[in-house]
Amino acid sequence: MPPRPDAEDLTIETGGRTLGGWTRLQVTRGVELCPSHFEVELTERYPGAVSQVVVTPTATCRVLLGGDLVMTGYIDRYQPVYDKGRHEVRIIGRSKTEDIVDCAIDVTSTGINAWQIHAATIGQAATIVCKPYNITVSLPDGDAPLPVPSEYFAIYPGFTGYALLEEMARTVGMLVWDDENGKLVISKGATGGRAGSALVEGINAERVEANLTADQRFAKYIVVGQGPSQENGHINPVGPPAYDPESGTLRNRLRIIPLEIPLTDGKYQTQRAQWEANRRYGRSKLARVTVTGWRDGQGKLWQPNTVVNVNLPTAKVQEDRVIGEVTWMRGEQGTQTVLTVMPKEALSVQPFAPIPPVPLNQ
């Protein structure tokens, strides 16, 4: 049986100490979020517990909800505030993956030559980029070969590791995020199993914010390529159309998309058109559901990238959805979890086609 929501606490393990008793807290992880982050606050009227909370920015930390690890990373900010009537401490931190999001690719430590990375798979490339920052790579859905030589991906001075890996992951249809251990996760969407209970109106859904839209959706999508030719003028190949999953309800709404780069690959045009249709459809049906406590009906923490049955008739949502983001929180409204749920199409990965490098002898 799940513990009572008010019986659990968030604790931070850092510097050989375990800190708890927070009056306000928020931890967020998501399948499209990197790095994960947390913020906690302790406020009291008279000196006492606050004076005992002293941490050092850059210190390593582990964040636990009840007895379950939810984040491994670093303290970014320590913010004490006090006057004669109030004492307050706020601590803000992020996952270990913050270093590849903030920092440039370390070409001096990785052995990258001529600003090019040499790898056959997305996992190999990620391991090379993450190694200087002591970040482990997790591939829960398996590794994937890169469809083009890794040398096609340009590394510019100052280019971050996350920016490079996000582009690479898009060529294999994967998302880049992180897990509770601070590992960089490269995976597909909706592959984390099922939640232990449904989200049901009048049962465990305290608050529902739905956003059902149609203004950014189209019935039909066509992608037009571009390819300069000295002999035949300008070639504008047109890829096969893609259709919204509910195209019959959208009237005759057409969207034509010119490719941003000179590319005549019909396969890429098809992928791009289908991504536009899927993504716009999925994002038009987002909902945020607030539930009591941090755990599902089986006593497990709610987790991103899992599938949950949603039964919210007033919000016109009655189907399986993917939990794209989870925020565990405590404050004036008590102990709650906010779940962002969406159709799996909303997590479609935008295709990416790198431009082949120009040979040095030309």
C-alpha cells in the first residue's frame, strides 16, 4: 500500500550529510528535458533548522523522494535570506548532465581531431562526448547505427555536447534526456512501460488543464525540396504528402514546407512531412493533470516516458497517453505531482539531415 503523501519527505544527500524538512520543493524530469532540475526551500520565523543548512555550490548531491532516488547531480545555487523576522534557505540544482548542456565539447580530452567526431553509432558518439565530464550513457532501447558518416556532423568552436548529440539522435529517431542516476539517456518515446494506475476524473485527478487546439493543425502536409543544378536550372522535387491522423475533421487545410537546406533526398522529405503531421496533432492535445502524492496506485513514483490510461471526460481525454514530464512538488497545496500527458505522436522526433562536409582539396 502506498505511503501517505504527507508521510514522505524529500532529502538531499550532499557533503556527507542528509538534509530534509523542506517547506517547499519541486523536482522536474521529462523525456524532452535535459538536464532535470530541482528547487527546495526551508523557511522559519526564528533561528533553528535553517542555520544548519549550509551547502556549497558545485557540490555533488543525490535527491530522494521517500526512499527513491530521483536525481543525481550538482548544487548550482545556495541562497540564504534572513532578517529579524524571517530565515530562509533556497537550494537549486540540476542533473549531472548539466555539464554537456552548458559546456563546449572538450576536443582536448576526447581525442577529436580536425573538429570531427568518429563514431559508427549514436551510443559511441555519446560516450566520446560525455567521457570528459564523467557522464555515463544509457541506451534502454539499444544502440543505433548513424545513417550517415559521423564526420557529416560539424563541430564548431563552443558547440555544446548536448547540441551535437541532439542532432545525431534526431537522425535515428531518438530523444535525449537523463535518468535518476545522472546518466544521459538516448531512447525512443513511450518505451518506459505503464504507470501503476490510471488518471481518472473524480478519483485521483485534483486539477486538469487541457489545451485542445486546431489552429496549428493542417489536414495535408507537403514538403518541397530544393537542389541547384547548373544544367537543368532549379530542381524542386515534391515529396509524398502526409496527413493529420484526423484529417477528415480539419477541412481542406494545406501546409507546404520548403526545405531549409539544399537536399533532394525523397526519404528525408517524407520523414519531415510525417513529423509535421504527427507533432502538430500530438501537441494539439496536451493536458496537465495534478494528482495527490508522488506515487501511482501501486506505490511507485510517477515516471516520465511511461504510458498511462487517462479518463477525463470533461476534458475530452479518454485514451492512453504518454507521460512526457513529471513535476513532484510540495507547498501550500500539499504534496502533489503534476503530469504532462500527451499522445505518443507528440514525442515524434524531428528528422535531421546533416550536410556533407566539403572536401579539403576543393
